[in-house]
Amino acid sequence: MSSARKRVIISACLLGEQCRYDGKTKEVNAVIDAFKDYEIVPFCPEAPLFGTPRERISVVEVDGQNRIVTDSTQKDVTSLLEDEINSFMQLHKNIDRIILKSKSPSCGYETTPILNDKNETLKLGSGIAASMFEKHYKDVKIESELDF
């Protein structure tokens, strides 16, 4: 029997890292405590690309596709984030659990506002990383801090 610890990807802001767009954290002790016996893999695709603090981003439906767009400058950063997330997934192949920050344009899983070009909420969906993780880690359950 293998003695390797199970591995969990957790949104870095939930672990207390000050990596959110506003430079703050959303630390959730219940999440940290629940995975104290796991190897924790912190995850934030935005901070390495855009720094902290940074301009907010949103998921905007454009021609039937979800795009990640900066709120003030209206720059489409979808491809940058896809590259960052793909690189992360290549480094972290064997994952047992995934815990992501709800409502996040990157990490939200079925809780993220999907906006139209007038900044109106069309529906709730998933952020770019959550969507990519769902396809890549097919047999791994994705949860949020709301589940703890």
C-alpha cells in the first residue's frame, strides 16, 4: 500500500494568501482544517499574470462563448489565463480533491456571474479554471468553501 498523501488543489485565497484582485484574502479555516492531512497545492492563476492588487476581471458572454475581460479597460485576458492554467495542470497531474473560491471569475464552480456586454448577469456558471479543471480532472469532485 502506498504511503503517499492525497493531494488537494485549493484556491490560494482560501488558504490565507493575499492574492485577490484587491490584495486581500478570503481565508477559510474550515477548509484549511479539513485538509491538514493532505498535500495542499495552492492555486491562483490571476496573481502570477497580473500581480496583486490588480484590475478586476469578469466572465462575459461574447458571441455565445465565455471570455474573461478586465472590468475597466475591457481587455480580453482569456488566452493568458488558459495558458497559465494549462501550465499548472501539467505540473499537477495526480489530484484527489479540488476546492475553489465560489463566485470567482477564475475559480467559481457553478456560482460565477456570467455577464453580458452591459455588465448585467445573464446566469450563473463556472470560472475559466473551474471549467478547465472539470475537463482535465474528470474523476475529481470540485467543491467550494461553501461546502465546508
